[in-house]
Amino acid sequence: MNLRQLRVSRRSIGIAAALAGTVSLAIGAHAALSLRALDAAKAAVATGQVTESVGTEFVRKGSRLALVIGNGHYPDANEPLAQPINDARALTHALRHDGFDVDVVEDASKDDMTRAVDRLKSKITPDSVVMLFFGGYGVQAGSESYMIPVDAAIWKESDVRRQGVSVESVLDMMKAQGARAKLVVVDASRRNPYERRFRAYSHGLAPINAPDSALILSSATPGKVADDSAELNSVLVGELLNQLGKESVGAEAVFNKARVAVSRVSDGAQVPSVSSSLLEDVRFGALTENAGS
């Protein structure tokens, strides 16, 4: 081999090595991008940003937000309510597994509840699916149903309006913020400790009107009360959790099946109420929600 041929060979080897290095860098960069995409998807699920996988790309489908309130220790009650806090914890676990960003509050005062609603408000965007759960004592005043904080001092109906937080007001806030779908579960149709103080009182909760794109589940028919069982969870939340444990189930089907199951296991003594004005299918099941696409 002459000198010229040797130089050409060395040049060819150098070019080949450079090409190999470039290919290696490209492969490494692609792998890094894929890992970053996967990490982003995991983070999105953790923060309630539902995504759909298309190869290694993830398309944002909308946030899932939930406010879960469980109130059990009311000074005016003869004894604490055990189920609302157990229910709040169990439902929080199920919703987080389903991709919801959950804010959970236990034994909430009026200020606690107001701040929690404000936090929820700050997160809602027009593509949000938003859920509210309240377990504890509920009281109807006029035509509205109020969630009662643990520090409420209630002696007359006007105190309910002043110290409670109306379910309707939270729904109105969700609507004003442009939430795509609004889900509400109110497990508060208990015989409350304030009723003996009212001269005229209607038991249970008032009908909760569903604004556009809303689905509402109450633990009993309007005007009726339901007694707590001896179970760890309330009958309503127990049956709701059973339905949420199934894969890719529509929210309306979940609420209706829970209603039927509660009526069956209570032999008709407790019949929950479901009201729907949903305009699209909202599905439970992590990364499976149908956004209408």
C-alpha cells in the first residue's frame, strides 16, 4: 500500500467513526426524549392532567380535579360520625388512583371549607372534570342544601345560610369557571343535631338542581334521612367504591348503579337520588376518560 492509499484509508476510517458517533448521539437523544415524555406523562397523571398515549407522545386531554370533605366531629352531636372521615380517605385513594388531583379536608371549619373551595376555583380550566364530595351533616334551608362545617353554631334557619356552604354555590362556581363536567356526591342526608331547635323543619336535603354538564348523587331522596350503618364506610360510599373499582366505566352509570345497589342492600329504606345534565360521556378509569374526541 502506497502513502496515498494509506491516507485515504485513514480518512475513510475517520469519516466512519464520525458517522457512528453521530448515530449514537441521535439514538441517545431519542431515548432521552422518550424518557422525558414518559416522565411528563407520569407527572401529568399525578397532578390530574389526563393524557392519551400515541407512541411515545402524550396528548393532554384535560385536568381531573376533586375536593373531598369529610366532617365527623360536631360539638352539637351526641357522638362523632365515624363514616364521613373514613369515606373521605377511601374515596381520595380511589380518585387519586384514577388520575384526579384531590384536595382532601377533614373536620373542616367554615374557613377551611371556604379556602378549599377557593383552591379548587383557582385550578379549574375549561377542560376540567371537577368532582365535589361531602360527607357529614347537611341541612336544607329554603330551596338549597348546605354542607355544615364542624364549627357551626346553629340555632335557627338563618344560621344555616350564614354558617353553612351551599352545594349550589359550589356548582355555580364550577360553572362560572367553565368546568367541562361537574360531578357532585353529597352523603349528608342524616338526622342532624340542630333540628330540635327549629320550629318548622323539613328533614333531609332539598333537591339539588344540576346546571349544564353536571351529575349529582345524593345519599337519599330529597326530604328523607338515612341512618348510618355499623360498617366502616357509609352504604353510599361503599357501593360507589365498588363501582369505581371497575375499568373504564361511565360516571352516569357508576352513580346509577350505586343508587340501585344502595336501595337493594337497604331493602328500600334508603334510595339515593341521581340528577344528570351531562352533555358528554365522562368515564372513570385512569387514562381512559373520553373527552369527546
